[in-house]
Amino acid sequence: MNYDPTFDQTRLDQLADQCLVDNTGTGKVIFLSDDEDNRLELTSWRFEDEEAQARLMKSEFKLYLLELLDTLLVYRAQHELPNASQGVVSVRQNQMTVQWVSRAEAERLRDL
């Protein structure tokens, strides 16, 4: 199976359409994996508005995003792509993007 470069964003867009229609928050979700199978192990949520973050953390969005991140990590590892074990999802109201970053950058962002 060939790598689909639109896979990540398409899935994020679907999740945003499903769960972020009324979201007013802006922030980042930093995620990492040290697992042999490249499964999701750690997330750090950094939002400007604590109330918006709390709403997202208590909603179905959190569970669905964690499941999606796990899928994306495994998918990238299967295709041996760079920085397949860590990244940052940026949430801006009802939109999301993902940036795959180096381990050092993910650790730096997580420690802020």
C-alpha cells in the first residue's frame, strides 16, 4: 500500500467537522510515542483558554483525537516517514492541522 499524503489532514478535517463545530478554543496537543509499535503514549494539551481546554478534555473529541493520533503514528511508522513518533496538532476553533516535528522539538514544546 502506498503512502497517502492527504491521509492525516483528511482525517483531522473529518474529526473537526464532527466535534469542533462550536469550539472557541485555540491551542496545541503535543504527542509522542516511544513504543516499539509506535503507538500513542503521551499527550500534552496546551490551550490559551483553560475553559475551552476543559470542555474539549471532557468531550468525545478527546477520545476520538487520541484514537486518531494513534492511527496516524502507526501509519507513518509503517511507511517509514521521518519524525513518525512525535508531532503537534494545532487547534484553531473548528480547524486542526498536524505538524510532524523532531523529538527535541516535541520535548521542548511539552516542557513549555
